[in-house]
Amino acid sequence: MGAWSHEPFANDTASDWAYVLMDATDLSHIEATLDRALEASGGYLEAPDAEEAVAAVAVVAQLLGRSPPITGGPEGLQAWITGVGVRPSPALLDKARRVLDRVLAEDSELAELWDDSESAADWRASVAALRLAVTPG
């Protein structure tokens, strides 16, 4: 697995995804990422799609002001989050929660990879914290 920590942007896939996001002026890239993970073909969520989805939810949590600043992401990501000036819709928040449930499910390659590591508990706690951050209340 090409990850150096359990944080959402501590892998090459998420960092590459963020560079594309920083060219956007709205949340359409985030929504497309979440949709792709929710519609995983064959019912199995591949690790790269899951890594991008977790990164997308981390950005959503930041847009809500409900999580600490993102670390490990590319330079300029935090500035994009601060400057985009768009709040996630309730529908996007619902997708974000469903995506994280999907990422943690048995048919998720990313969950399988992390569960085979010594940092599985840290990763699962990180994903759970993200889910809490995008949950109303």
C-alpha cells in the first residue's frame, strides 16, 4: 500500500486527486468522486477510488469547519478550501457519510489493506472521525 500514515492525504492517490480539485471552482469534483465510490462496479470498491473518496470527505469536513486543518496534502489545498466559498449541500453530506460506510465495508479493498496493517485501528478511527465531522448535529 502506498500510504505513509492513516491520514486522508497521506498517500499518493489522494494527493494527486487534490491537484485536480484545486483547479475546480465548485464542489463538482468532490461529488463526482463520491458518486464513483458509491457506484463501484461489481460491488467491490477498489483502493484508489476509496482513497480519493476519503480525501473528498476530508475536504468536505474542512469546508464545514468541523475538522483540524488537513496535513499531508499538496501545498495550496488549505488555501483552496478557505477560498472556494462554497458550503456542502445536505445531499452532498449524505453522500459523504454513505461513502465512508462503503469504505469501511467488507467489500472495500482499502479496508482490507488497512486491516492487514499494524495501523488498522488508527485508520478506522480516522475514518470514524471524518464520518462524525460530516454528520449533522
